[in-house]
Amino acid sequence: MTIEPAGELQPGETLTVRSTCVYALSDSVGGIPGSLTVNSQFSSMVDPNRSLG
């Protein structure tokens, strides 16, 4: 699994996290060769009233 945060961790800024996970099909589907790659992304605003210090 790879996780890539992007953006500033500052109050009121938008933080985006992207993740990628590669599954070997042979581990779960009984020996089928190959892999499955799953990507996801989520963005959220850092609470503007949050103290980060």
C-alpha cells in the first residue's frame, strides 16, 4: 500500500490523501496469475479552528 498526502496541514487548507494498493490475485483467488490495483483519493478541509501547535 502506498499513501501520498498532498497539501498543507494548516487550518482552513485542503488536504488530499491518495492511496494505492496492489493485490496479488494468486493470494486470494486460488492461484490465478496477475494482480489487481486499487486507487482511492479523499480530500477534506483542515478544521479552521484547530490548533496545530
